[in-house]
Amino acid sequence: MSIIKTIEELESWSAGADRKNRTLGLVPTMGYLHEGHCSLIRAAKAENDLVVVSVFVNPTQFAPGEDFESYPRNIERDYELAIAAGADVVFNPEVGEIYVPGSSTFVEVTGDITKKLCGASRPTHFKGVTTVVNILFNIVRPDRAYFGQKDAQQALIIKKMVRDLHMPLEVTVCPIVREADGLAMSSRNVYLSAEERKQAVCLNCGLQKAWEYLNSGSDDSRSVRKLIEVIENHIKGQDLAVIDYVRILDGETLEEINGIEPGKAALAAVAVRFGKTRLIDNRVLSVEVR
Amino acid sequence: MSIIKTIEELESWSAGADRKNRTLGLVPTMGYLHEGHCSLIRAAKAENDLVVVSVFVNPTQFAPGEDFESYPRNIERDYELAIAAGADVVFNPEVGEIYVPGSSTFVEVTGDITKKLCGASRPTHFKGVTTVVNILFNIVRPDRAYFGQKDAQQALIIKKMVRDLHMPLEVTVCPIVREADGLAMSSRNVYLSAEERKQAVCLNCGLQKAWEYLNSGSDDSRSVRKLIEVIENHIKGQDLAVIDYVRILDGETLEEINGIEPGKAALAAVAVRFGKTRLIDNRVLSVEVR
């Protein structure tokens, strides 16, 4: 097996792989794989007969001036890691293979779910994501697709797209994989200087402090305003950190909430810049129904 | 076999119909079937083992004030006609079955192809069409889908959506079916009064006159401006006809053209109102390469 570059090759593999009687899991990635991606591939392999990992740095989800050109790439290493984690095929198409000449069709999830959080700072981002994921689903036709909770908003949006459009597959969201010090794994972590890398742990620590405050028993422990303050104060303690957003929203719709309600998941999400590098992290906050 | 109302029922039929070894054709309709629809069903039956006809008056392709509520419906008659023409299943879902609660995902083809012709007078129409057709394709998962050339712009847009999103099916466009006097068959023809019905033949006659002029050998016979004038003058001869548009555009992209070029198809398209009723018709114009 080698790296598959074209849809035609992928279809001929698919035709030979007895797809009719076997299940297939797809792990869509932008490459530069790390342990987070590998955990998705292992999850896919555990639940499906066949696993396809797509490696495609999707231009339509980058705005002008973002890091499309400089996004880290290493397809040979990706191939080794993907196969080692259980992939059967690595699909690495060119841009012109995914977007046919004159392509002008978009899939867009509208509403708070795409407008809040990263949708506010990157207004065209998720339209690019849903369009390319829709295309990959149509090409690969998986039974299940795997996404990381690291990109919590993306995962919610893709689940909604699949539900709204009745796409014939299941979406599985796998837990965030972290470095030893708690930094969420990300291909963009390689952009960080040594000092930035050290301070970057503040995203996870801030979220952890919110979790602790929520369970502290204080009078205002369920107040979204207070919990955001806890996170912001922690991150502001790092001199290289510039907050893009700290938000706590409804865990499914991303609508505004004032407090954490028992039995209802909320999503605490942060985006922080270190120099030119923008990092995100999140934690689901919930309190038990008594 | 009876009318299938839910996705669950359709899937259980699909599971029992040995879909893995048989091909399926889908004919998406808004019901109130006429001979035009039946010709699509027969074409589908000729090329596929199984045929599903969907009957769904799609609210998202009607603007406020258009005829969504009053659109003619007769599901029992549709069922009889569809089965007689060769359908295996008539799928007639409720609105809430197709659009899940909170549904907010849209599929949109952008560019001239959706902005011109009916897209100009009905700016949200095609976004509703592509969204519902995408959903129906995902639910029914046909090998082939059939549309009428009567809705020429719709057919071009759906072909483009399928191509751009790599949807795994073929789109077939079938010729316009006409009444004895040349009026293109349409469910909306029932809205016409006797006198309007008589005058409505002017759409086809106007297009016919353009075709004749194109082949007349006159100096300006390939001039789009002249050909539009020929059509408009003919339609204006009918006192109840109010022209919405008469356009001649590139036959694939719907971009503006000045003349009919040898070997390149152009689409002559007209929309005319008779009272509250809006009728459309079209003809592909081409001249041979010498």
C-alpha cells in the first residue's frame, strides 16, 4: 500500500476492498500528524474493518493572511504514523483533485454554532471546513468518521451538518490528547518558541481552574461571568499570551448562557495568541443533577 | 407497496430490496405529476432495477408570498401515476421528516449559474432546491437521478452541485414534454384561466421563432440581442402575457454571451406571468461547426 493521490485510485482501491461487506472509518486530517490524530486512527480501527486517513490542507478554510502556505507538512512521516496506528490507506489529494475547475458549491451550517468562538475571529473558516468534509464524505463514503474534541466547535458543526443533511454515516468525537504538561496537542504547536511553549500550558490550566471553581461550592460557582473571569485572570498571568476569546456557551448549540445548569453540558472554550501562533483549547463543564 | 412517509420506512424498504446488487434511480418531484414527470420515471425505470419517486413540496425553495401553501397537491393520484409509470416506491415525507428540528445547514451553488434567470427574480429559490436535493440524495442514495430540461437552470445547478461536491451518482436530464399545442407541461398550468391557457403557448412559439431566425441566414441571425427581440416581440403580441425575463446565456455556465458561437450551446430561457401564474420555458440554441 502506498499514498493514494487521486480519487480514481481511491475508487479502484475501494472497489477491490470488498466495501459491500466491510465497514470503513475515515479520519480527515490536515496532516502533520501527532498523537491526537493517532488516537483517532486507533479508534477508527477498533470500530471498522478498514480505515482511510485523509491528509489535505484545505485552502478554503484559511482566510487570506492565515497560515495556509506555511502550515506544516510532512507526508512521508504522516504516512508512517498513520499506517503504524492502523490506517489501511492514506489519501493525500492535490487541491485540484478535491476542488474541480470552476468549483463554486458550498455547504454551510448557519446560526450561533458557526458564528461564535472561532467563527467570530475566522468568519469564513467553518464554511470551508463543512464544504471539504462534505466532499471527503462523498468521495470516501465512510460508515463512520472521527474528529477530535480539541476542535470542539468543528466537531459540533460537523455533527450538525451530518444530521441536518441526513448524511449516511456516524460521527465520533474522541477526547483531547495532551502533552505531559497538559498542553493540547496541535500541529501548530511547532510554531511556538521555547518560552511560548512553556507559557502555552496556561490554556489548559485556566480551564482546569474554572472546573475547580465550578466545584468549589462558592455562591457564584455556576456563574458564567465568574468562571470566564477565573480563566482570563489565569491566562493574563502569562506575559506572552494574548487572549482572542474566553467563552462559556451551551455545549451543543453554542448559544449564550448565564450559568451552568445541572444536567446540561456547557463548553468552556479559549483561543490565545502567542506571537503569530493561535492556540485553542476547551473543556466541557457540567454539574450533576441532584 | 404503499406510500412511504418516513425515512425509517424507506431505509427498511431499502434494506430489504437488495440494494447492494441492484441499481436505483430517483425522480425527485413536488408532486401533482404530469406526463413530464412520468417520462422521467420511465427513463429511470429503463436504466435502473429500482425507482423511487419522491413527492415533497419543499418550503425552502418558496419565498414568502409565493405559492407554497396553494401549490397543487394530490398524493393519491400521484401514487397511481408513479406506479403506472414504473416506480417501485413513492416517498412522500412530511416537512419535519426532511428538515430536522433546528435544521440550519444549506447547500449553495454560487455564481452566475444561480444568479441569472430565475435566480434573479427568486434569489433564495435555488439554495432551497440544492439543499433539499442534497438531502434526498443522502436519504435515498440513488445511482442515478432524473430531472427535466423544463427546469433547465435547476438541472444545470444540480449537475454542478453533484460535480463540485463529488456526490456519488449520475444526473440525467430528460427532454421537455409538451401539450399538443406546444405548451411545456407544468403543475402550475392548472392555475391558468381558459384565455391564459390559450395565450400561454406564446412561450414555446417565441422560442421556436428564435430558432427559425437563428437558422434564417440573416446577417444578424446569431446576435443574442436580435434573437431576444424576436422572442419578446412574439410574447408581447399576447395581451395577458407579462414578461419576467427573456435571456440567452451560455448553455452551461449561464454567463452573458453576445452571439451564438458554432459548436457552443446557448440557452434561450423565458419566464412569463399570466395573472399570478408564472410560467417558464426554454430551448437550447446551437449552430453547427462548419
